[in-house]
Amino acid sequence: MIRGVKSVGKAVYVTAILPYILLIIIFISTLIQPGAGSGLLYYVTPDFRKLQDVKVCSAESTAQTVLAGFGGRAL
């Protein structure tokens, strides 16, 4: 602020863009690791046998109840 609007503008450009650049670098370095392709495939492919389990349904209904409770409250 002491040096004026021009230096603050430059600082904003750096602080706004740098996190995205770092995230892209981390994402690319993660994709280069061995087994990254199979991990991504496991992540995006659903396992329907696990979705038919009763524990999953009960956990999901509990989560929905909690979320509905939070939605009804004024924070």
C-alpha cells in the first residue's frame, strides 16, 4: 500500500494466479506417478455391488438426516 496502486495490483496478480499454477503442477506430477491411471479408473468407476450393501444405505440416510437438520437451523 505504501508504494501505490500499481504494486498492489501486481501483488494481486501473483497471489491470485500462483495457487492455480501450483495446483496444475501438482496435478501433472501426480499423473506421472506409476499406477496413476489405474487409480483414476478406480476412482471414476462405480462398484454397484457395494452400493447394494445395507450399511451404505443406512449411512446415506443418516447423512441425509443430518444435512436436513443443518439446513433447518439458522446459524
